Amino acid sequence: MSRPRPEPVHVVQKRRDAALRALVHGVPYVEFLGIEFDRRGDELTALLPFADKLIGNPMLPAIHGGVTAAFLETSAIIELGWSILWDQIESGQVDPEELTPGQLPQFPKTIGFTVDYLRSGLPRNAYARARVVRSGRRYASVHVEAWQDNRDKLFAQATGHFLMPMMDE
Amino acid sequence: MNGLTPEKKAEIAKRFTEAIPHSKALGMELTRIGNGEAFIEMPYDERFIGDPRTGVIHGGAVSALLDTCCGASVMSHSRAPAITATIDLRIDYMRPATPGQKIRAHATCYRVTKSVAFVRAVAMDDDDDRPVATAAGTFTADHAPGRKSSEALS
């Protein structure tokens, strides 16, 4: 009995990076805010590089609460989209090379999103990681945490409910 | 801060809101403010699209508009301090905003206690009968002048 040889690492990486690119790039608002994603295996970390246009209170200065909300929501929705896409690309059901950025057929829609502001967002880079708590056929619930200098000191967290894309559409 | 006339309070809230860099970046325009109520408009802009296939504005941009509008309504309330920060904000999305139409937000700060301001808001496009999104939030109402406000208008 011999197992099939594992795929070469660069093939695996190329496939996964292409899938992530298709998911993230081509969405104007995500690019406007400058949000990027770092991938380690299937784990994603969202990165929001600081920029002056993100300021909400010029006196402190602090990141705008709306930017924080948008950053967390983007992290949550990309994580959910990624978890759906991961299975499809790893099973060979979808070829990531054929995915056009920003034109993915299936994207979850936000139903409701609740943000807790725990600390003021400082004028420096912010990071976020989202976790799909429940992913059903119709609805999904995602929790997301954001921090700046210290992973343990969150500056915001959020929970969102999403309407799953209809797979047979 | 509570010795200010409603007009002065509205004026300060208006100036502060209009000076927010991110609100400017999103093209927000404050159309009316005073006595715990604020109206802000955000024109349609292709840079804020969330779904390139349909041209629908990203939910995050709507969140930024609602958060700004909520904060402005708090600052204009007679019993709230002139500076505030978001504690929490819940947004429900009823439907995608129609591409090409501006989004108008209306926030009402309906209650201010010793330390917390309670706000609700609605976002509409040209269709006045069907809201695009609604928001409910709490904001700081820290009257102690010596204490550092952690975040103003978040």
C-alpha cells in the first residue's frame, strides 16, 4: 500500500494564494481602506495599515469608529468566504486560477453586526482575526477580535450574523 | 459644557463633525444638527463599492456614516458633554443601497444618563419607505472634566 505523493509545496501555496487574492482584491472599498490579509495555512490575519484618512478624532488622534467597524466586518466576511472557498479549492471543485478577483459567485451578506469598542484605536497598524462560530446552510455567526500592539489587549471586538450564499443559485 | 445654549452646542458639534478626516474622506455632509438629532448625507462614490458586480456600496461605509451621525447627535444633545466615544454599535442591514443614490443618515440621541448616551439611527437612500440599515448604539457621556476622554466620536 502506498499513499499518493503529496503535492509540491509551491503548487499548494500558489493555489491558496490565488484563492485568497480572488477573495480580497477587486473590492474597491477594501482597497480604499488599505486592508490586507496575511495567510498562514488556513489562518488569516487582517491588517489595517494606519493612514491619516482613517482618523476620527484629530485631537487624540484616534481611528474612526466607523473604520474600526468596517475593518472588523471585512475581516469577518472574508474569513467566512475563505472558509467556504477553502473546501472548494482543496477538493478541486473550484480552480482558483479561474476565479476573477471581485467576481466570486458566492459571498455571504451581512445581516447584523455589533461592535464593542474596548479602547481607542491608536494611530498605528491594526490587526484582526475572525472565527466562524457557526456556519449553517442558511445563516452563519462570526466573532472577530482586533488589536494593535498587544494581541491580548483588544481595542475592539464584534459579532456578526450573515446570510449564506445559495449554493444552487 | 451644559451651560452652552442649544445653538452653541449644535455649532460645536457641527464643527467637530466636519473636521473628522475620515468623514471628509467619505464625502459626508452634515445637513442638520441640534437638540440630540443629526442628519448626514454621503454621496455615491465608486471607491466605496463593496460588490463590484452590482456597484452596491460596502456595508462598512454605511457603518462609518451611521457611527458618525450617532456621535454627532450625542454631541448636540443638551445633557451630553461636547465630546463622546462609541461604546458599542449594532447595525442591521435591511437591503443593499441602490447604486448611484446618496445615503442619508438620521440619528436621534434619545436618552442621556450620568455616563451613557443612547442613540438610534436609520440610513435611507432615495426610497423613503424602505430603510437600508438601522443602528442602535451607546456612547460615552463623561461629564468629569478632569478625566481623559478615551476617544471622541470614536
